[in-house]
Amino acid sequence: MGRHREFDVEKALDAALCVFWRKGYEGASYADLTEAAGVERPALYSAFGNKEALFRKALARYYERYVDYIPAALQLPTAREVAAHALQGAIDLTTRYPDHTGCLAIQGVLAGSDEAEPVRQALIEARAEGEAQLRERFERAKAEGDLPETARPDTLAAFLMAVLHGMAVQAKAGFSRDTLEAVAEQALATWPAGKGEGA
Amino acid sequence: MGRHREFDVEKALDAALCVFWRKGYEGASYADLTEAAGVERPALYSAFGNKEALFRKALARYYERYVDYIPAALQLPTAREVAAHALQGAIDLTTRYPDHTGCLAIQGVLAGSDEAEPVRQALIEARAEGEAQLRERFERAKAEGDLPETARPDTLAAFLMAVLHGMAVQAKAGFSRDTLEAVAEQALATWPAGKGEGA
DNA sequence: GCGGTTTAATAACGATCATTATGAAATTGA
DNA sequence: TCAATTTCATAATGATCGTTATTAAACCGC
């Protein structure tokens, strides 16, 4: 019963995702979002709720559709491969699209007006969850002898995340893929070796 | 001739600097700035120009007053000491003040509305200049035998900057000083050794 | 075709944005 | 003391912010 929706909700969400990716949460105005989605303002509100709700839906889609290299990395056999795959995945993601470089999930973490604080907290939590998954994976690796007894899984996870974040900043500053790959290689140079791995 | 200025321009700039540090360029409103400075709007305009000019002056002060650990690091005798001092300086800076963590110069790099593009470019250039200084220092270190022949100064500079940026993000996410120091230690673990330095 | 219901489009809402016009207060030189 | 000049505080500018009334159009079951 009632009139049918004339626009594709999925496409509208994709369009909003791209705008948020380029401009961040606060930098993206509702005018930007509706223009990119090709949809009038009230239609976006009825489909997604307000701007914050739209951003949260876009963020969820971003993680499941673009940050899928993290869960993929977690399943690799060794801690070193996990780290290498995560680094490579981040490089791909942050340099693949010339018109929206960097990482959507990092754009809004750093600063903003007071009213954006809930969104910033959500981004911080999402970041922490990714780090926790890496830490747990490295704890397992340590238990399996894949990392030495002296290794500290929490430090390795924090270090890896720091490099990932730093590369996201550099991607936004226009770094080439080659440069980022050299950075990743340098980051991996320190990786502690487990039993059966060369030094 | 004429009436005397009743507020301290230096103090007003310091106050604006702190606001920008907490909220970034776009997140800081002129109302925030005038309130922090204890000065009415037209007074700030007459003293500094518009918001962008005020931010640029605050940024310059930030570098000369708070990022002084970079020029200090550059004068240390070995490349490893340069890197270690830069990392420690960044940790101090990004965690020293509980009410404005992270790095002012990174807050605005990532994203924002179109009208903030000139500011973002200025931040990107400042970032690039810091990296260039590190690269030149590491080239000298290589020439002095302080870094091995296989070392790549550009990669080391990019890597070090990536870790610095990543730690700035993590500081904004509430990381403790201890955690960041563990990250820095891990980053230094990959550092190539020069002649006369143990492996 | 007709009520009931959902969406679409236009236009407006109050709030806040950065910026500035205006006129009173204060200081200097004459 | 008076004219010139600079800063002060109040208040207003037009623009844009996110969010909604409001009304017309399209669909369903009857």
C-alpha cells in the first residue's frame, strides 16, 4: 500500500559513503549528500534518519565492504603474514580511488566541533575493536610458537595500527603506492621471528 | 595616537591555538575562539585577519613552540638518536595536555569541507617539509657511515613520519604514554645499524 | 473510481556560520 | 580643550547548517 520508492536506497548509501570518505563527517553537508545521491532532502531523511544515522550506516558498510582485508588477514597462518596482508590491504584501499584517498574511518577521529563528539567516539570504538582483533590474533600466534615468548601481542597490535593510521594520513597527503609499500616493508623489517622462521 | 589595545595579542593567539588544537580548523567556530581569547569578534579580526589567517599564525606558533623537538632531534649525532628523539618528542607533545591530545598539525589534514582546502594544503606542505628535513638528515647519516649503504633515507623518513602520525591518531584515541612508548620502541627495533653500532 | 497510505518536491524552519557596519569610548598631538 | 585616530562593544549582515511542515503525486485494496 502506498506509493513506491523511486530511488535505490543502496545506491544512495553508496553515494553518501563516498562523500563522507572524501570530506569526513562534518565536512560533508546534507546538500553534498543529497546531490551525490540524486535524492531530495526529505527522501534521505525518511530512508536513513538524520545525518548521524546516515553516517553510521555508511561506516558499517565501509567496514564490511572495504575493510574486509582485516578479517581476511586474521585467518592467515602466521603473525607476519597477518601483518603483511593488513598493510598491503590498507595501501590498496587508501590509494585505489584517486578521488577519495585515505581511510573513511580515520577521517573523523581527530577533531571536530562538540556536536560531532558521538560520531568521533564511534570511530574510536571501531578503531579499538580492530586493534583488539589483531592483539588476540597475535596472542594466539604466540601460543602457537609463531611469535617468540618475548613478543608482546598488545604492542605489536598497537604498532601495526599506528603504521596503518600513519599510512592513511600519508595517503591523504598524496603519497604514491610505491612509497607506502616501502613504508610497509620497513615496518615489517622489525617483525619478531617465531620458531622455524629465519631471523 | 589613538586608543590603546586592551587585550594581550600573544595571549589571544595562545588561546586560539589551544582551541584549534582541540577542535581542528573547521571544528573551531569563531564563537569558540573569541570566548577562549576573552575578546570580542571585531578585535580578533583586526588583530589577526580572518579565521584562516588566524589559523596560519597559530600553526606557525605551534611549530616553533611545540614541535621544537624536530630541529633538536636533527642535530643529534646518529640517525637512530634522531629517530628516537623525534618519537619521544611526539609522545610527550601528544599526551602532555589532557584537554588537547594529538597533534594540531595533523588534525586538519584528513578531511573537511571544500572551503577548508587551502588550510588542508598548508598542513600537507608543512608535513612534507618535516619529512624532507628528516630525509636530508638521513642522507647525511648515510654519507657519514651512520646508516648502512643499503639504507634508503627517503623510506626511513616516510616510515618515521608514518609512525609519528599514527601515534598522533592513537593519542587522540586516548592511548597512554606507556603504550605509545612501546610502539616507538617497536618502531626503533627495525632501525638499520651503521658502522660501529651493534645489530 | 475511491479512500487510505506512502513517497516526492517545494519551501520554509530556527540556529549557527564567518564577517563586518556602526557608533561610543579612549588616547594622542595641537 | 579640540580634532584626529584607534579600539571598543553591540548588533546586524547574508549564507549555510541540519531538519521538517506542507502539499501534490503515485500506488494499493476495495
